[in-house]
Amino acid sequence: MSSEKNNCSKIPEDELIDLAELFKIFGDSTRIKILFTLFDGEKSVTEICEDIEMNQSAVSHQLKILKVSKLVDSRREGKSMMYFLSDDHVKSILFMGKEHIEEE
């Protein structure tokens, strides 16, 4: 236990704050749904809306938060924006969280 305390004390305060902010992003079920639907690959806002059965305004708002948090990225395709997971870390975080809650 003391080694865990020592490890924590070596993490700079600004990194701890950033980590807490990252985990806050995962505190919204709509954002989690969006992340899971992007596991299959990039999608337009319309496709995401259909997948999670929500209106475009709500989805766009959550996508902006996810993009600012660097969990989701986008690219333009014609008139549409295509959204995708920024990297494999996002999947790892979600899978680990899912495994944790499924443990008995």
C-alpha cells in the first residue's frame, strides 16, 4: 500500500487534475454511447444519431465535448463531418471500465 502512495505523490498535481477531468467526460451515458458506436469505425452525425436514437443537436453537443477532450476526432467528407475515435486508448479505457463493472 505504501508503494501506491509513493507512486501517487510522484504524479504532478496538474496531471492529476487533467486525469480527473478526463474521467468526468466518461460520466455521461450519451457520450459513452457515442464512443461505443464509433468502435465500428467512422460515422457521420446522422449515422450516430440513428445508432443511439438521439436528435442531432444533442449528439453534436456531446461530440464537441468529446472532440475538445481529444477522445474523438473528425474529418470533412464533402459537406459532412465524419467522426472517429482518436486512438486505441479510448477503446482500452472503455473495455477496462466495462470489465470492472461486470466483475462479481
